[in-house]
Amino acid sequence: MKAFYTIALLIISNIFMTFAWYGHLKLQEMKISTHWPIYLVILFSWSIALFEYACQVPANRIGFHENGGPFSLMQLKIIQEVITLIIFTVFTTVLFKGESLHWNHLAAFVCLVLAVYFVFMK
């Protein structure tokens, strides 16, 4: 169950992270934050990032093998990177209509899947 909780929290964390990092660009595109000063954009992003950290930190604590979890630090990081790219790809292709997937993006995903395979190899 610790592996499930870790991955679920990492997914939630990455959803918040993606909105914190790139959501302000969508707000700008929608003409909502076009005239916001940069400090307000940063505060907006930080307020979202607080929820990211509220999920990321427990995910790493629950999942880390020295805390009784099933994953090493390398495994946690690779899992997190794969989740990040999946969430980012969905976010980008759904919310930003000018962005699309190309063959080289799919090749990069295959490389990440291979990274997961290799990091879990004994």
C-alpha cells in the first residue's frame, strides 16, 4: 500500500506543480493575468506550490525505503520524473491548443520508460 500512496501523492503533487509552474501562462493567454506585476504572478504560483509540497514531502517520506517504504531515492526520483512528464504532456496538449506531440516526444517517453526499467533492475 505504501507504493500506491506514494505514487498517488506524487501524481497529485505533480498536478499542483504543473499548475504552479505553467498555469499563469494559461491565465495570461486567457487575458486574466496579463497586467499582473511579476511579484503577483510569483505569489500566485507559490500559493499553488504550497499544495504541491504538502503532497510531495509525504510521498517521499512514505515511499523511501529507510522509512519503511519500497523505493530508493533514485527510484523515487525516476518515478517522479515520469509522472511529471505524463502530467505535463496532458496539461500542455489539453490546455494549450498550439502544442502537440511529435515522434521525438514519444521517443523521449520510451527512453523514460526504459529509465524506470533500469532503475528497478537488481
